[in-house]
Amino acid sequence: MDKQTNVAIIDVWLGPWPIWTQAWLLSCYHNPTINWLVFCEEPPPNAKDYPNVSFIPISNAEFENRASKILGFDCKIPRAHKICDYRPLYGLIFEEELKGFDFWGWGDNDIIWGDIRKFITEERLTKYDILTGLRCCIAGQFTIIRNTRKTNFLWQKVPEYKEKLLGSDKSANVCERGINEVLLPIEKSGDIKVWRRQLQTTDIYCEPWDKWALQVEAEDPSEDLSYRWSYGPCHWRKGQLFDTTSGEEFMFFHFQHWKGAFKTLPPVYCPLDTARIDIDTTGIWPVFEKNSIIRQAQTYLHQSPAFLKNPKLLRERLGLHRGRYRTNKAASDS
């Protein structure tokens, strides 16, 4: 059997863990041939349950120190979200930890992962240098990059990158628009090959024909950007992720806006024997195989005391999402 390409997805998380952490980690666990390197202040509970997720201690000061050594000037990161601008530098900031990996990349943790290898195939990993989860730009939610000097130094080509890193406490979109603008002419030359596909379903409706997408199409009129955004709800079933309405399979679900309401809920309980997860505007709901009805009811009552006042709502929740499924075109589109 041929050796599989080694892929590492990096997440830097400083601060308390969000309530959906177990659901995110469970979806990582069901991708056993993908590695996550999670740099954090403290590992979450039950961290040892996830053999393909490594929790590596780091503080904000240590991250600043590592980044400053690479950049050659002092950098300060007053807000955690600002770390996103440093993602294109991860190949150098975490160079030691990435030894032995063929690809490295970044991914958000307000995500439920589906079957990553179904979309990020060996054929594509051989053919392309960068693979990303959006059609119109480099995705902050998921992008992986070949671990070579040529691709690891792309960030140096971002215009005024020093000003973008230091000029504001807010994200300057370096890992998305900044790198995207650098890559467009390089892609044309064929020097770096990029695979761009709509791999996500998300929790908001986004106009596909925005100025950003039109700019990309103007650069390459052959690029079809008339894609349909799916925008939840969805459900995860033992490593596969489906849009509940259409039944279409996706590689990941990004609940970037729903999470604001989720933060007020108790922590989501998703042990390793969770068979399914339903995600909608009301929360993240695990479904179990063993002792399912009693266990389901106990878990849901813990996650939302509102069910005590509305037994009908609880019954509806226990019987949700018996949908149909079909394969996303991106899974078979080279």
C-alpha cells in the first residue's frame, strides 16, 4: 500500500474552550489520517481521547516571540482574532513541529468536519500545491499548503504585510484576501497550482456574485463562480456531513454566526460513541446509539432547560433529521 500524504491542520487557541469543543474534536477524531496541531494554553477535558489531535502548550507571549523572530521585528497581538493574520507564517513559526509533514494548513474550530479525505484525495495532494475550501478566495476556514520553501514564504509577497500585521488590532484579512491577491498571477503562470472548491456549508446566506468573486472571474474568465452556497442546518453522521435540506455531502460546516447564541448554552456532550450530531439555530445536538432515547432526553435537558417547559419541543428534537443524502460535486471534481 502506498504511503499516504501527511497533512497537519494547525489551530492556535488562546483562552477558554468554547462549549462546542467536544463536537469539533469528535469530528476531528473521525478523520484519523489527518493530524491536528492545536497550540493552546491548556488542553480541553478528555484531550487524550483524540489520538490524531496534539495539544501543544503555548502562551500569547511565546507566539509573539516566535512570530517576531520570523518577521525580524517585534509584533504584539492584543486580540486573539488577530492571530488569523499570522496563519500564512505558520509553516515557519511552527517549522520544528511540522517536520515530516507534506502539507500544513489552518482550520477554524467553529466547524464540524466531514470526511476530509473524500475531498482532499491523494490525487489532488499530488497535483496541487494549495487546496482551499472556497471557490472565490483562499479560505480562512480551511486551507492546506505544501510544506516547501516556495509556498512557505508566500506571505512575504503580500503588499505592505508589515503594516497589515502591525497597523490595527483587527484582522487585516492577510490569510484570505492578502494571500489570494498574491496567488492570482502566480496561478496563471502555473508556478503554483491551487485547487479551489466549495467544500463548506455555512450558517448564513452569502451572495455568490459579490465584488470579490467577480474580481477572481475577471482574472480568469474560465473559472465558474456561479456556485450555490448552502446555509444549514446540517447533520454529521459518523464522519460524514450532510446538508439537511438538500442531502448534499460537504467537507465541513462553519457555524460562524450561530455560535454567538451557542455561547450561552451549557457545554455540548459528544463522547466517542456519538452516532450523529444535528446542528441548527438552536444548538448542537448529539445522537447516541446505546440507550438512545433516555440518554438523548437527559443530554438535551442538560443542554437546554427550556425543554422542561415544552415537552412537545423535546419530542420533536428527539425525532429530527431523517433526510436523504447525495455526494457533493466537489468530491468527484478534479
